[in-house]
Amino acid sequence: MRLRPLVLSSLTAALVAAFFFAVPLRRRGPPPPSFYSFLRLSSDPMAGRSFILWLHGLGDSGPANEPIRTFFSSPEFKLSKWSFPSAPLSSVSCNYGAVMPSWFDIYEIPVTSESPKNESDVLKAVQNVHAMIDKEVDNGVNPENIFVCGFSQGGALTLASVLLYPKTLGGGAVFSGWVPFNSSIIGRISPEAKKTPILWSHGMADRTVLFEAGQAGPPFLEQAGMSCEFKAYPNVGHSITTEELLNLQSWIKARLKSSS
């Protein structure tokens, strides 16, 4: 089963293509504008044993991605805390300046390995993601039990956030994403961050973030001295499949640390 992207009928044809960055799992109303929109976080004080942060794609919302957690049925996730924040509303260049939920500005679609990078915007978004991670660490969560995951634009932000976080995290999972900055950023990656494992999944039939953009990820990470598990999915476009999510469950489960 493939998760279908949301296309709102009120949008003009020029905007429809960019909404394929998003993979909401059901139709919903306008997304909340707050970056810190959290959905059903557990009140159980032990729920901080592990923390999974999901960053959605362009034009999507956090709540629309909540069903993703239903794929994580293993007992190891009983004490996991989830967060599905929504990106702030901002003007997006590739959509002719239309205002929509966006973590950072994107200049063109499809995204290729040579697409221009908006590093200053990305770095601002990274600071917000780091603030969410720091909050969980301050609440006693082992950083190595914190996993950042994201699709498309959210996948690009996931990569940036994990690489620039000063501590080793449990992992970063990129789905149909791309490298959102140039190689000059490598000097800012700490030795601890280089130990964070990366899972990269990309559909070979992706026409929104081209497969070549995903393929550029492992060489970039290798240049930074990091390892990356790259998975290519034939006949998969700009979407997330059940197979990918079940693989993510196994990947995170294998990296969870025991509670102290």
C-alpha cells in the first residue's frame, strides 16, 4: 500500500506539483501554523524512554502524518514518545511565492543533485529542531534513543539537523530527501555527530526529488566520515510505502538502547 500525497482542489495547477512533497495519510483541514504543534504526546512519565520526531514534507502538516506511528507495533515502542510538529507558514519560491507550511524556502522543483541550496533558511530550521531535541534530553531521554525522521523537505531537514547536532543520536532517517547544503558544512559536523547512523530510502521513479538527488547523499556522508544505509525502491515515486515504514521500525528497534 502506498501513502498518497494530498492535493487540495482549491490550489491552482501551478501549485499542485509542489504538494507532492507532502505525504499526508488522510484529508484534513488547514494545518496549524505553530512549529511546536504536537499531537497526542503521552502523559506517562516513562514515555521518554525513546523519542521519535517526524518532519513532514512541503505543504503538509504534522497531524496528517500521525497514522505513521501505527506501523510501530513492536513492544519496544510501548514507551516511545512521538512528535509530529507542523512547519510554519511561509512563502515558497518554487510555488510562485504561495504561502504554505514549509520548513525552509525551496527554489525549484524537481529537486536535483545540482539544485541551488538555501543554507541560511535551512540553518534557521535546524535551530528549531535542535530545540525540540534538547527539550527531550533535558527531560532525561538518552540522546542515543532519539530518532529524527522526515519525508522530502522534512527528510532534507532531518539530515541537516542530525549532522549539526553536537551529540550522537539514535539515528536519522531520510525518505525521498536531499542534501540541503554544500560540502563546506562538513567542517561543522562534530565527531559525536559523525557516529549517528543514517538510513536513506528513495524511490527510483521519483520525479519530484529525483533519484539522483538521493544518490548524492551517501557520497556526501562518506566525505564527512559517516556511514549511510541507502535503500533504493524500484517503481516507487515520491511517496512512502508500507515496506519502507516497516523497515524503519526494524531499523530503529535494532538501535534502541536499554533504559537505565
